[in-house]
Amino acid sequence: MSLQKPALDPQNVEPRSRSSYPEPYRSRVLPRETRALGEALGLTRIGVNLVRVLAGKQSSMRHWHTHEDEFLYVLEGELVLRTQAGEQQLTAGMCAGFAAGSTDAHHLINRSERPASFLVVSNRDPEDSAHYPDPDVDLVWSPPHARKRMTRRDGTPC
Amino acid sequence: MSLQKPALDPQNVEPRSRSSYPEPYRSRVLPRETRALGEALGLTRIGVNLVRVLAGKQSSMRHWHTHEDEFLYVLEGELVLRTQAGEQQLTAGMCAGFAAGSTDAHHLINRSERPASFLVVSNRDPEDSAHYPDPDVDLVWSPPHARKRMTRRDGTPC
């Protein structure tokens, strides 16, 4: 018998392959499979997503959050965590965490030949913005006065 | 080479076996192994714990939170989720979620003969209180004017 809420089998949540990134960043993350577990369970104070990153793809562009803690837990496969300090290989059972306001930008890269999955959890804060410090990534997520929108660093829409 | 923060191998976090419950509830949850992953990673807006529940033990008494969303993800073994609606068996890869203020109290019971592990994540809210509706559990966690303290339902200290 299938699980009833408040329990959930993630495989029963329809995966999405969406990104708010414009090109050329969009193609670096899509296609992907994101299952919005927190949303499916009616949660609003934390966001919980199960993300399957295909071979050669990235979880996101390297970024940090102003008002949201972020926690990642690898469930399957191999992912390279890239931060200011360099790269580390994460395998199933390993995790990482980034405090709100810490400017150590991060992302995950799947350099293996098979998909890799991770859980990602954050608090949800309407004041949050994400910054992308890499010189080749001209993006800001939801800067002041551009709520829930992606812009260039100078504030112009993507 | 071992991982450097912001990455972390949970096995390098010292497990704790603590509970704020008085007896007879305390013995229903201890001994256990709780690894405070969020704390180890410097997170303050979300709490993240990896909990190993021994055979015959429970994750907690059945409870619900006033101001904190709670998300559980089973990593290993078998755990029975008990809520108002009854019981459901959760195995590795299954999850459950409880929105802040939802009065559907819950806990996990390990009725198997081996340990079971789960990740539990919440937002952190200083206004939060936990209520324990089962008739045989006379506890309130952090009711108004008793911050970060366990009391009986009538407000007297445990």
C-alpha cells in the first residue's frame, strides 16, 4: 500500500526540470530532476528538495545566500563540491552546510558518468537574496526591489 | 583525505546520547546516537540531526510543534511512523513532513531488530513549543514562560 501523508515516498512526487537561470547558465543545470518534497508535504518554513543531477551537469551556479542556511546530503553517486577553498569529492552519506550570510559560494558538479542525487534543505526567508561571485556568472537572484526574480549584477532583468 | 568544512562526513561528528525527557519517557528513547550536523556546520536558522534509533527504542514521544516545520528522511533500517491516523512503515528513502502548527502529533518507533537511522531537519524558532497529546505523556516542551525547558502540562517543572 502506498504511503499516506504526512509520510511520502519521494518517487511518487513528479520530478520537475526547471531553472530560473537564463542561458548560458541554464544548459549547465538542465535537464534535471527536482522533487519538491517540502512543498508536497505542505511545509512553508523550510524548503526541501531531492535533486538528481545528470552526468556532466551542475546543481547551480556557484552562489551564497544572504538569509538562508543551506544543508546538502548526498544520497547517491558522486558530486564535486566547489567552494572558495577548492574542490572536494562527496559520495553517498556525506554532507555540507552553508550558513546564511557566509560568502563562501558553493555548488555541486557531477563529473561522473552516472546520475547523482542529493537532498537540499533551507529555511525560507522572504528577504533572501543569492549572490554569484564567479567572474563569468553575471547574475543576482532576487536582489532588493526585484523580489523572486533573476537580474544581472547591475539590476537589469535577465 | 578527510573532508574539510563546509563539507562534513557525519561519521566524524561525535554522537550524543542525551534527552531532556524525565523518566519514564527517557528510557524509551535512550540510549541513542544523535549527530548534530547543523551545529557542526555552524548553521543557526535550521537544525539538522542524524539520529540512529536502536532496536526497540523511539525517536521521541508523540508530539507536534507550534512554530517549526519538521522533515524526516529515513536513511537506514525500518521505522514505524505513528500519527493520529495510525501507523505506517518507513524504509530507507522514504520521508515525512509536519508543518508548524499542524496538531497531527508524530513519532518514530523502531520495532525491528536492528538500528535505524534518519535525518531530521527543522527551522529554528525561539517561539517554538512542542505538545505531547498522548494521554500517558504528561509533558510540554518550552511552554510560554518556560523557555527551553520541559514541564508537566500544568506548568510545573519536571
